Amino acid sequence: MIIGAGGDAAHDGLPVLIVTGLKQEARIAAGPGLTVICSSSNPVQLREMMTSFDPASIRGIVSFGVAGGLNPSLKSGDVVVASRIVTASARWSTEASLTENLVTLPTKRRRSIVSGVLAGVEEVVTGKVAKAALRATTGADAVDMESHIAARYAEHNGLPFAAVRVISDPAHRALPELTMSAIKPNGNVDMWKVMRGIARNPKSIPHLISTGRDFSRALKSLRGCREALG
């Protein structure tokens, strides 16, 4: 279990809150002793969901899912265990003992586990130039849209916090605009919109295929991290 009772009898038996952005991440995380929420990659919605949680009803929080790569040395499927979360105006540290335990998890073929910095953003960072600029200003290794919100809530309520994020799109890869525009509010992909986009621009097919392979590799790696949640 990534977050144990920590010797606090008041929190014995309480679930850990797992914060995700996509339905695929939420399905991987689901299990006994865990409460999983999915924001559909909508920071506003996630903040609203977090307000419904009584902090006394959980024993800790874990941000769990995929992330965009900012560190050029990281490839799709690599795991970033956050040492801290940063935004343009704030930063939060994770629980040191949790980070140390996670970094020592067994690695599998084509996957490495590193301790690193996560940048929190309100909108998807899609392009290579934008990724490089964000790394230059924050020093972050990866970026997502949930960890900073979960970290703020955990700090405000005195709860232990950890973040486990797997690289989906590496720093050198720009996300196809078509893919991002086809994501529905519930987090599903509008396949009809994707097909129409391909019909209008067949040259986008190789890029979409590469992005899909990266995402599939990231989800496979994320499943390998599931055992850490308990």
C-alpha cells in the first residue's frame, strides 16, 4: 500500500483517495481500500469534486495517471514519482518516505522509475516548443492537470500526498490537435470526429498512430504501478 495508516489510529481503515484525469486511469486504479475520482481532464471539475470530500474520511491522496514528458531523457512508459509539484506561483513537496519507497519498486523491461518534478497546468501542453518553455521555467520533468490540485488539497487538510505519473507523450512529441479536439467532456474520444479529421487530412495518420502507441505503452506501464496502490 502506497499510503499506510502511518500509526495514526484515527485514520485506520480509511480509504486512500486516488485522483485521475482519464477513465482509463481510473479503471486501472480501482480496487479495495481506494476511492477513485476522475476529472475528465477538467481542472475546474476536479476542484468541484474535491470540495465534496471530507478530509477526515480519507487517510491520504495519490495523483495517479499519465503525463506529458518535459525531460528529453524520459520516454513513453517511464514512471515519474514526484518529489514535488510546481506551478507558476506555488510548489508542494510530496511525502518523502512514500517517494523513496516508490522509486525502489521493481522495474520492468523498457520502463524506468525516477524521482522528479511535476508541473501542474490548467490546459494541455501539446507542442514541443511549449513543453521546452515549461521545462525551462519550472525545471519539471513531466506535466499533468491534476497533481497540483490534489497537492493543494492535501496540504490544506494535513494529508500525506504522493504522485505517480507515467510518460505518455515524450518531450519531443507534439500531441495532434485532432486528438485533443476530439476528447469529450466525459473523457472519452469522439471517434467520428477523429475519422472526419483523418478524412480531411490523411497525412495526420502516422502522427496519430505514434501517439496511440505512446499512450498504450504508458497505460501498460501504469498497470504495472497499480500494485503500489494496495
